[in-house]
Amino acid sequence: MRRKRGIQVAAVIMGVLLLAAGTVPVQAKTVSELEQEKQELEKKKQDAKDRQNSEQQKLDSVTGTIGSIQGNVDAAAEEVEEVDAALVETIASVEIIEEELKEKEEVLQKTTADYEAAKETEQKQYDAMKLRIRFMYEKGDSTYLQLLLESQNFGDMVNKADYVEQLYSYDRKMLEEYQRVKQETEDLKNQLEDEKAELQAQQHELEEEQKSLTIMLNEKKKAYDDYETQLAQAKREAAVYKANIKKQSDEIRQLESASSQKDSEIQAAKRAEEEARKAQEEALRRQSEEDGASYGSSSSGESGGSADSSSSGSSRQYASPSSFSGSKGQQLANYACQFIGNPYVPGGTSLTDGADCSGFVWRVYKDFGYSVPRTSYSFRSYGSEVSYSEAQPGDVICYAGHVALYIGNGQIVHASTQRTGIKITNATYKEMLTIRRIV
């Protein structure tokens, strides 16, 4: 009878536990199992947050990179625009000089023809005068004396003598007039040839600038394209990081929801265990009242206890740069003046065998250990700008398609043209664009 009652009590306790858990024994989870599952969820959530933080750091880094690259793109675009504008200006200048050369050549051809005509007229007048003189004088004094003796009277003799003298004076006057016209025409021809040579030198310099600017423009465009490629790549990376961050945010929200749900399950399981414990105690109390203290203790021993568990040459002799005294600019000027008379050579950089205008300035500075631009255009933005009233020996004066060294007293030394070579000229011989101080 006592054994039967024990079996009944055990059945009642088991039934209470099953009712409290609300499931079958095989599928039931303890509080410790649920807490372990929650810990696993928390660990997954923390891993997701760590990945999200890592992606956010990458996004912040690439965002900074995008800003930097965008700055490079903007700067490169400005440089491309600036060089392109300079190239357009240089091309226009070349076209203007070509037109001027064409006009100058036409005028020069006409002046040359005028000069040849004046020479021919002068020669004809000279030949005519020689014939008249020869006619009057080559036969000796008798012819001239006969001319005078044949005169009707003294007045007629004087008139004939005057006539001869006037004829001679007229020939001299006409000859001198033709010589003057010829000389003026020759002077004009030489002036036009000088102007043509200067225009040709400017044309050469501007064409060199055009080549240099074209190369520079291509380099700037390539740099711009490279920055654009880098920017697009950085933006793609940023988009990937943003997508990952959003995905991880969604995962974190799901894990937080699952963790919250697991908290609810844990609380429900704890309440079920508490209800089962109370029901067990109540059943044991009743059994103990019915069967006595010993049976109650035994039953308690059989059914009690639950586990909690919880993871990168010339022959002339020249002084060296170090042999000059004075300021550095004065040394540069004095050194450069040694080479006056040497030739102008397009594209050349030799102070003795020939240089163009920028090659001459570049070489003088190079001999003193300075690295300066090679084209006249680049000098316009090199060094610091000074006014003409502040100009000192050694300063570089920039003209349209031309550069020269200022030597003081309103004068420059420069590789002028193929016709004149290296020479000294007044600094104001044409409009100055800027004066640059380098030393």
C-alpha cells in the first residue's frame, strides 16, 4: 500500500513538471541550457558588432581617402584648365606671329625690289654722268677751250661755262639724291630683316612652348584620369562597406530580438521550474502528512535536486662663375655678358656654340648651380615677381615668347635672333609681361 502511494505521488509530481514546462520531456530545455543559448547569441551579436566596427573604420578611412582624392581631382581639373588655356593662348600667339611674318615677308619683298630698282637707277645716273663728263673732259682742254672760243661774246662764253657747270651740278645732285633713296631703302630693308629675324625667334620659342604645354597637358589629363579611376574605386569600396554595415546592423537587430526572446524563454522556464518546485514540495508535504516523516524524506531524496550549468667650344677664353664678385645677381649678369656675339641656335643651350633665349638663361643659372625652367613660358610663374622699378641685375624679364637677363641700367643681355645672336638691348624694346627674381 505504501509502495503504491509512492508511485502515485511520483506520477503526480512528474505530471506537474510536465504541465509547468508545457512540453514533452525529450524537447524540454532547462534554464541553464537556455542561458547558454543566450550567451551564444550574445557572442554572435558581439562578433557582428566587432565586424561592423571594423567595416565602419574601413568606411571612415576610405571616406577620408575619397575626400583626399576628390581634392586631387579638383586640383588636377584646375591644372588641366589652366594649361589648356595657356596652350590656346600660345597657339593663338603662334598664329599671330605667322600672320605677321607673312605680312613682313611681303613688305620685305617689295622693299627689296625697291632697293634693287634704286640701285639700278643710281647706276644708270652714274653711268650717264660719266658719259657726259667723259665727253667734255676726256678729249683734253682743247675741246673745252674750243667751246669757249666759239662763243659769240663774253656773255655767251660765260653762259656756256655756266651751262657746263650747271649740268655737272645737276648730275651730282641727282646722283646724290638716288644714293640717298637707295640708302634709305637699304636701311628699311635691313630693319625689316631684323624684325623678321626677331619674329622667327619668337615663333621658335612659342612653338617650343606649345610642345612643352602639349606634353604637360597630356600629363595633367592622365593624372586627372588616374585620380578619377582611384575615386571611382574608393567609392565602390565605400559602397561595399556601407552594404556590409547595413547587413551587420540587420544581423545585430535579429540577434538582439532573438536574445530578448531567449530572455523571455528563460524567465518562463524559471517560472515553470519554480512552480514545479512548489508543486513538488506541496505534494511531498501532503504525502508526508499521510504516510509520515520517513516516507516524506525518502520521497524527497528520490525526486529532489536539479542541476544548474552554465563561453621615389669656342676658342675664346671665358671666366668661370666663381671668379666674379658682387651680389649673386650681378655675378650672373657679368658672367652672361662674356658670351655677347655668340650665335643664336634654336633649341640650343650652349653659351659658346649657340642657344635660344630660354636656353641661354637656363644655362647661365645652371652654371651657378640653380635649377630653373627650360621654356620661356614656365619662367612667367617661377621665382617671385618684382616691378621694373625694382629690377636688379640677374632678374629674368619675360616677354611674349621670349626671356632675357636684366643687367642693370635699363639693359638686358639675351639670345636675340639667328641674325644678331647674343647681344645687349634696352629692356623696354618691347612690352614686358613680368619680371621674376630667382636669386
